[in-house]
Amino acid sequence: MNVTEPVRAFHLRFGSHDLVDPFKEFIEKVLAPKGINHLLLECNTSFVFEKHPEVTGGTLSKQDAREIAAVCKNNGIRLIPLFQCLGHQGWGGAPNSILKAYPEFDETPDVAFDAEWPEIFCRSWCPEHPDINQLVFELMDELIDAFRADAFHVGMDEVYEIADDNCPRCKGKDRADLFAKAVNDMYKHLVTERGVEMFMWGDRLNDSEKMGYDQWEGDTFGTHKAIDRIPKDIVMMDWHYEKLDSYPSIGNFIEKGFTVIPACWFKTDAAEDLLKESKRQAQEHGAEDKMPGMLVTSWNGWNKESFERFINRTSTPIGCDETLEELDELYRTLDVITKKLSNRM
């Protein structure tokens, strides 16, 4: 990843044709003035796919994508589509539009649709099914072409349903091997064949026992061993949303040869701490270029009102010690982190 200035990145889920205009205004009046230069747009299946309309789960059209991409380009923002791969194929036992259309791809077909945690967190597709890659790569290609993207984020966080005992293809296989195979298959298509840069979440590559993370920020089932079986030019986005005593995965990714971009959420103190510690670890390794910036994630449901709330916030200063609702604290965190990054590198 070659950058000439710090990566100031923002993430949101978006897949609504009706919200394209307020979203474009949000980009122009909030993100661009704050110096955001990377926009991680998680549309997943909320896109009107032309080749596979059967998996369409939203209303964002190809024309919408072109308009959003043009606004980003005009404001110096690199737009990176995010499409959740392997895991997060629905919530709980409820399958998403891919597994509804192709139930044969389900890693856990025996799990009831109304099942909840801890029986299941999210369904996964089977990485060993012989037909899954053709479908997924065609979906990726549509998104890359629609957004005219030069990078793609494959998700891959919180993958728990893998090597399931009831999957005839994956039963008994090594989780790390299966996870690495999925990553490497995507890398071959995206980087080798399409020539785009590949991004992914890093949590399944963090050894929880070694690093002291819980089962969300790190892996407790063995997929972390895949870190030594995948290409080093994949950009890792390592998310930590609470303030922790330490974040050893940042240094570990750097030691392994990856570029790592720490990712925060709305809590301002946690975000500042993560950025500070990430910078320190990169400096200790003499590899500041391997930690080029930070990503601020948002997990609220964006609508016209929330976009307007951010736009109207630009003229209202927020004190560092104020107790705020999540959306207002997210705005403050975005403001604080972008300023710190602008003063940093």
C-alpha cells in the first residue's frame, strides 16, 4: 500500500437508492472537509446485481454507485467497496440473500432459521463448495466495475461457522487451512486477476490466548494460524472498539510483514488510545509506513436524519469530556481522529 499522506478512513453500511442524495451531501459536507481520503462502503448484497438478481438484497443501483464514486473522486476520496465473505451470511440462524437463493452453499444447513447465539452467531458459506467462488467472484466484479474501484474489502471478520461437523466437505478439516484457502482464492481473483488491492478485517488472525483478546477481537478456534499462509500484501484492518491494556496484534501484523490499519468505533477515549498505541508499536518496529493511518467505523443504521445530524454538527463544537449519545460521540471521534492524523505523519 503506497500512501503519500496519512490514511484517514471512514466506514459505513449503505445500500439504499433513496438515500443516495443525502449520502452524497454527507460526503461533500462532512467527510471531505474533515480530510477523509478513504471511504469503506459496506454494501454487501444491498446492491442490485445485474448478473445475479436472485441475490439482490437492497436497492443500490449501478448508476447510484457511479454517482457516489464520482463524488468521492472529485473530493480526493478513495472508495473501497466492502462485501462480507465467508462469515456474516445473515444474522443468527436467518440466512442472507445468498444463502436463501443457494441453500446448498450453507456451512450449517442443520441449524434452524430462528436459532440465536450461542447456538449460532452468523451463518457462513462453505469454503469448499465447488461452485461458491464463481458466484462470489462475479458479484465482486460487478461491485468493482460499478464503483470503478481499485481496491476491495472482503470482510472475513467473526467467522465462527467453519469446519462444521455437519458439512460433508469441511468436516474434520483444519480451520486455519480452510480460512487460508478462502483468503487465497479471493486474493488470486482480486489481486492477481483483477489487479485491485485487497483489504480484510484482521480479528480471525489474532491469537486470543497469546494476545489476551476475547473471542470477538481474536480467535479461539484455530483460524489465527492462517496468518502464515496468506500473502503479506493484503492490508489488514484490525478493529478494537474498547480501551484495552494493550493491542499486541498491531505489532504482530507488522512483524509478519503486513500493512495494518487500526479501526475504532464511536468511543473517543478508546479510539485515541488505539491510535496512540498503534503509532508507538509501529515506531518501535521502525516501520511507520506499515501503519499508515486509521479507520473510524460506524455501525448505526444510516438514514436521512442521521446524515443531516452529522451535516448540522459541523458548526457545533463538542467538548472532549461531554457525555454523548452514540451518534454524537461518533462525530466527535471522527473529528478528533482526523485532526490527530493530519498532525501526525
